[in-house]
Amino acid sequence: MSVLLDHLVVAAASLEQGVTWCEATLGVTPAPGGRHALMGTHNRLLKIATAAWPDAYLEIIAIDPEAPAPARPRWFGLDDPALQAGLAAAPRLIHAVARSTMLDMHRWGLITVGCQPGDPVGASRETPQGRLAWQILLRADGRLECGGALPTLIQWQGGHPAAQLPDSGVALRSLALQGVPARARDVLRLRGVQVQAGPGPALTAVLATRGGDVTLASG
């Protein structure tokens, strides 16, 4: 059973910086998100869904300066000093999250082919429309596999954030992942995404905006 792209992750040094970047780069202001008490982070969201990727969105995420430090490394490698130093200059695309309805099966499939996708961790956040809850695979060291190219897997429990997001006028045209081993690609069978084992930027996304196509690449 294949998995489906859930969202792209853009890391920022601060949420304010991320909003400014989104307005300048994509021409729109991202919608409100929320706080993640488990990880000491907060986010803003932008719907980028198409027929190929229903419910896809872009997440702008940053460390929440008002939250206590978490008891474990933050997700998506956000505690990495080199990443934070780079984000001081500008936000950037760092990762993709893929949605599974059989999280445990896909986790063991990745482990079998030599990947370390992490363990399932329960997380949630409150919204004006109600509580969002999910299970997500996270490594204990907070690192991303394959330089960020191997998507983190998530399984939503009930509602999905895209259902609360307005149309943004921005849509995902394409997504390419470079550096994912062929056997891991075969486990995930990520629909509509170009997944290769060779060198290159871990992620390259092309977004259609009112001002024309915008390409975001990791690294």
C-alpha cells in the first residue's frame, strides 16, 4: 500500500521570519497554525493541495521561544546548530512528511531495508475547530534519514489540518526526492513524487503561485 504526500516542511529561525519569507516568496500570508507542546515548536500553514495531492499543505515551523525545551530532540533536526545558523539568513525547505494509514507496516518495511525511520510518537495540538492528534515516526536523536530526503511518516487520528485551511492560490506542481535508496522507495511507493537514489538536493518542490512558478530546494 502506497503513502501520500502530507506536507512540506520549511524551517525558519522564527515564525515572524517565516511569514515574511512566505509573503515575499509565494505572495501570500500563511494561515495560523498552533503550538506543539511536545516539541517546543510552533507553525503557520499554507494549503498547496491539488488533485494529485489532496490535503497537501506547506508548514512553516520554528522553535517557540516561549515554550520550555522538550525532554527529547526536536523533530526535523531543528536543534542542529548548523541548521539554525543557516536559517539566520533565510528560511528553507528541509523535509517532507508522508501520510500512511498503516504506519506500523510501513515502519517495519523501512527497517527491513536498512532505514531508521524512528519510533511512533503521539502528538497533538489545539485549534479553534478542535484538537488535532496524530502518530508520527521520530528518531530518538531527532535526525532525518537520507539527508532529509526520506519522508517522515505520519498517521492522523481523526481530523486533518488541511480541512481547516482556506485556499491559498498556491499549488504544488511537482516534488522530487534525491538520495532515497531504491528499496525504501519500493516500500513507500510515494504517489506522484519523483524518488531517486542519486545525488542532488534532497528535496526540490515546484509551486505554482499567482506570480508564476517558484522552485524551493533543500540545502
